[in-house]
Amino acid sequence: MGWFHKLFLTFTVLFLVFPTIIIFVGSLTDSSVIEFPPKEITLKWYPIAFSSEWFLKGLINSLIAAGFCTLLSIPVGILTSYGLLRYRIRARNVIQVYLLLPFTVPLVVQGISLLFVYARTGLVGNILGVGFALMEINLPFMIWSVTSSVNAMDPNLENAAKSLGAEEIQTFFYVTIPALMPGILSGSLLMFILGLNEFVTSLILVTLDIATLPVLLYTQIKTVISPTAAAVSIIYSLIAVAAVFFLDKMIGLKNYLR
């Protein structure tokens, strides 16, 4: 890697991280309003953030919605990706284009459409309904991730299992699923993080009782950006980083994603 590529990579990383650094420094101010640079440095806003009812409530709602979104996306993503590539399905191209519609329809339009559906089905005010909406708008990421693993999988693995007497369902669970694990893991992690940070659709669908943390953060900063909100933003970012770190420690992402 030449010096230009290193310089460009360093600049890109700094450009992406710089806003987070600004918020972190702002959360260290001793004043009740964010000052940059802070006149005095303190960590008192972090215990206050952890003890804030709105933070704990929003965090729990966000984790439930993102977790439900991820759980729903795993079987849908696996079956869709595998079925479209391994079986002869009529109108395959039409189905693939349909599955990409969440990228072409604005999030506001999707949110309003789901709101009308939820109002008729009684799902307004249900946090699992929010999780389903997050799955619906982010599903293409899961499908693309698993599709890459399906394309990379050697079909001879399945043929060998069947030739040894394994039924199709046994082959799917004991051969296919482990072979697709890199795409499943990366797609699941991506779905969880996207669901954790989704704002536009959540803003339309949530009520006061099931408001997610991004929505509550928005309501907190509409009038003034307090150090508590800045501290919550940093904590929220660390949760996403911790999710990647612990997943790596538990299952070894390097072994699956190389």
C-alpha cells in the first residue's frame, strides 16, 4: 500500500470518526449546556445518563425492536436467498426486483404505509410491530449477505451429503446452514445495528410508551443539546461496538468472514 492510499485511508477514518469525537468531548463539559472545547472536564453526565428513565426505557425498546428484527430476518433471508439461487422459480427476476423495493421507496412513505396497516390490525403501540417494520426496510441487506455465501458455496458439498444417504432436510441443516454461516452472521450483525439506529420509520410508528432511543434522543435535542444527550449518544455508539466485539469473542468473526 502506497503512501497516498495510507493517507487517503487515514483521512477517511478521521472524517468518519470526527463527529463522534466532537460529541464525546462535548459530553465531558461541566456546564449544563454543551461547550466546545469544555472549560472543565468531568464525567458526571454519564452516571446521570445511566440513571435517566428515558434513556433506560428507550434503550430497552431499541434492543427489543432490533433483536426481533434480527430474529425475523434470519429465516427469511436464508430461505429467500437459497431458494432464488438453487431452485427454478418462475418470475425470479420480478421477485428479486420486488425484494429491492425497500431501497426505492422513501422511508417516510414506508412508515406511513405501515402505520395505516398497523392502525387496522391493532399493532400501533406494539414494539414487535416496530421490529417487523425494521426487518422489512432492511431485509435486502440480509438477503445480499446470505446470497454472497450461497454463490461462494460449493454445490458438491450438498451432492456429497445426499450421495451418502442424507435427506434433503438433513443436508440443509447439517451442510448448507454451516456453509452459509459467514453470510448469516454478517447479515444478522448488520440487521441488528441498522435496527438499533433506525430513526425515520421508528418516529412514525412508535408511541410514547414504546419510543426507541433514537426517537427519544431527537426529542431531547429539539430545544437544546445537553451534555446528558451527548453522553447517551456515546453510550449508544459503544453498545454497537460492543456487539461486534462480543460476537467476535464468542464465535470468532475472523474465522467466518475471511
